[in-house]
Amino acid sequence: MGKTLYLECYSGISGDMTVGALLDLGAREEALRAALEALPLNGYEITIGRTKKCGIDACDFDVILEEEAHDHAHDEAHVHEHDHEAEHCHDGEGHVHEHIHGEESHEHQEHFHDGEAHEHSHEHLHEDSAEHSEHCHSAEGHSHDHEHSHEHTHSDHAPADHCHDHSHDHPHTHGPEAHDHHHDHVHRHYADIMHMLDEAPLKQEVRALAKKIFRIVGEAESRVHACPLEEVHFHETGAVDSIVDIVGAAACAVDLGITETYVSTIYEGQGHVWCQHGRIPVPAPAVAGIAAAEELDLAITNVSGEMVTPTGAAIAAALRTKKGLPKTFVIRKIGMGAGKKDFPHANLLRAMIIEPAMNGLPAGNAVEEPTRSVNADGDSQKNGSSAQKKSSSDETEDEIWVLETNLDDCTGEMMGLTMELLLAAGARDVNYTPIYMKKNRPACKLEVLCKEEKVSALEEVIFHQTTAIGLRKRKEVRRILPRKKETVMTPYGEVELKICTSAGETYIYPEYDSIRGLVQETGRSYQEIYQKAVEEAWKKRKND
Ligand SMILES: O=C([S-])c1cc(C(=O)S)c[n+]([C@@H]2O[C@H](COP(=O)(O)O)[C@@H](O)[C@H]2O)c1
Ligand code: NI
């Protein structure tokens, strides 16, 4: 049976946080490495270690590019500390700033100028092969001189995020973009990446999931840059570390046997981040585009910086199969994946393997209040609520849904567990009836009673946990006696009971669980405690 993953993105999500969290959940390093070795990529190595974020231990997954002889952060952005706090923007008044590139292959491209005509002069002294390309000017009459001298030092966290391209390991030709100079880095187009994944000897599920993730990023980029999907060229996302993150996340999820995923609200910071396009807002356009297209829940916090990357958002969207985390669930395992930046909060992605709660009250059952009546299934309802109408006497009518299916190829184990899960997920009652079906098959009819709001969730449990491929459902009117809960004291302890009335008669029914507990505590018989409880309840009524 597949596992259910819950991604709790209270500090956003990025590719390496996801791989770290899934490894911490138990995904095997061999499975991750096998998937990565299937790719025609080189010039990098991965490291898997431990780190602490605000004192919390987490798995630290990193991709080290050979070309980087420095401590490079591969998290949300390729983060560089740089020595100017002034914003590196080209949409304001004339300004001068200095950057000094001290690394190989850093390039500035796609400087978007969206301000009014302005003049500024700033210098870039790239001490390496840095180049500028794709300067997109949306304002007229604009002149500037790009001779930036700027200095980047790589660090795990930076006051201003500055991402740049790297890992260009094969030449390419550009699509239709006006582009009149050469540069030797790789922009992998969407089609290149799909081709690479199709050709690589990956497990089928890993390939499919990785392609899905890339498709989500590609479609967002396509919309953001108004470029056909096939011609989208990936920058950061096409770089080795992002491919490793995406294929790695897919390999880990498949290795864990994840079949269902819930994704929490994804918390994002605010401000700006540097990337090849220039200085872009947080959430990054691709992140916002993915969130919009995939209906991810986003929440903007007052944290300054980027917590969600396009890769992270796309992984969350691709993995998510379910909305609406169950109200109650049991956590079977927790995995922590560390982000590279330091925020005032612990920059972690928490991944959990969860199961619907097996014990306790089913989700949606309210805690009893003595002033409320209790319906036939023991849950509380306000008298006179719209969900129920009083009949001429003191009986009450309401509606209940019945889900039914005949199971002729389920094991007893599957059926037993299904019953537990249905009850835990909010079924009012579940029963099996032995039947004799077509083709001489002894079988069982599963019947589930529930309220309307639980119908679809319970259908999912049936389809997910049994071999059923269809079910019957109907809404029925039911008549229920008014009842309320009481407790009485017996010589063996306190007993809960239901007091029901109909046509002037009173019926007293001690609660099974209450009696059962006292049987275990005292060793007395069920019948003895039951009778004593009824007796005490009648005495109490006479005294009241
Ligand atoms: O490189 C590209 S195409 C790119 C586009 C965008 C848009 O929102 S458009 C944003 N970024 C930034 O790059 C880094 C790395 O992201 P990964 O998903 O590749 O890890 C991140 O800061 C993005 O906001 C890049
Ligand atoms: Ni280019």
C-alpha cells in the first residue's frame, strides 16, 4: 500500500530542501544516486549531511558543481553576498555601483529596464568570462553603460539574494529571442530536458514525475516570458543543480512509495531576488505563475527574502494529489530538509508520512455539550438545526447517505482495515454483509453511513483501500429519537449513557466504551456494570 506524504511548507520549499526532507524520511541514498547516475550529467557531486537550523537537526542535501571552488549555496536562489546594499536596479535614476565578479562563468543577462528614460552609468568588471545578454528595455530612450564592477562572495545566506547562471556544459542555439552575441553557456530548452529524461535509463515513475515537475516549471516560464513552451530555455532551472534537485526529488518520492501527497499552505517571504532576468519580485514570477496554475495556497509573510523557488513550487504541485489535510491524522515518520539561507525562523521543510487517525473521534464529531442532544450515532447536534426537522411527536428526522459496494476480491485484512479507516475518516457506521454473488463468488457487501460532507472523502477511502471500482450511493431519510448524554456514578466508576425518549417512554443505554473501560479496570462482568449503570440512571431520574 502506498504512503501518504504531507509537505509542511511553513518556510517555503525548494528543490534541495525537498530532497533533504525525503532522504530524512527514509528515501534511500542508493535510489537517489542510481537515478542521478542515469542522467548524462557530469561536473558535479552531491553531499548529504546534517545541519541545524535554529537548533533543529535536519538533512542537508547539496549539489556541488566542480566549477565552483567555493562554498556555493544551491538553495532557493544561488545566493551571493555582495557588497552593496543598494538595490541593483535599472529602473530608477542614474546610479553607479560596483560589482566585481570573482568566479567563472557568471553572466548577467536579461536586464529588464522598465522605468522611464534614464541615464545611468555603472560598471561591471567581470574578472572572468562574465557576459551580458538579453537586455530587455521596456522603456524608450534609454542608455546605459554596463561596465559593472561588482563583487560577489558566496555564502550560505546573504542580505540580498543574487542568483546567476552556471553549469553550462554544452553549447546551444537560442530561440527566437533577439540575441546578437555569443556566450558559451547552456540554456537547456524544455525540449532538451524532456529528451534527456526520455533517453535516460530511469525508473518509469521517476521519469514521469521529473517530467511533470519540469512541465510545471516550463509552462510557468512560458507564460512569464511569453514564449512557446518548447522554446522556453531554462536558466537556473536548467542548470545541473536544479536538474539534480528535480530528478532527485522524484527518485526519493518514488523510492519512499509515496502515492498520495498533501501540501500545506506554502509560506513565502517578500522583497526581491536577483536572477538572470535581473531583480525580480518575491514571489518570483515563475513561483507566482505555478501557484496560480496549480492552485497552490500561498501565504506571504513579512520575512525578507525568497523562501519558495520555482523548482520547489513545481515539486509541491507535481507531488500533490490531495487537498484538505484530514482533520486528524497519525504521523508515522518525520523528515526535515534544511534550506541554505538563515531566516529568523528555522528554514526547514518538514515532510511527514501520515495516516488518517485510527483511534479517537472521527474528524468532524464535535465534543459533546450537555445542553445539546446527541444523534443516533453519538455525535452532537443542536436541536432545531437546519439539518434535521422535528416530526409531529418528539422524534427527529434527518438525512443520511448510504454508500454501498460488493467486494468479491478483497482479503479479510483489507476489509478490516477499510472499516477502521472509514470510521476514522468520519463514517457514522460501517458494516459488511456476507453475500453470494455472480460467478458463484462468496463476497461481502460493504455499507457505509455518513453525512453529506463526508461522502467524497469516504468514497476515496473505499477506492483507495479496497478493490472496488464502483459504488452505489443514495441519500436516505432517517428517523432518530431525541437523546442526550448523561453520566452516572456506579460502585465501579463513572458510566456514560444515552437517555432516549419516544412517545412518553424513556430508554436508557449505557455506552459500550464506558462499560468496557470499567470491565478492564475492575474485572467485573459487562452485564453487572451495565445493569448497575441503568439502575443508577433511573434512581437519578426519580430524584431529579
Ligand atoms: O532562471 C530562471 S528561468 C528563473 C526564473 C525565475 C522566474 O520567476 S521567471 C526565477 N528564477 C530564480 O532563480 C532562482 C533559482 O530557482 P530554481 O527553481 O532553479 O532553484 C530562484 O531564486 C528563482 O526565483 C530563475
Ligand atoms: Ni542565453
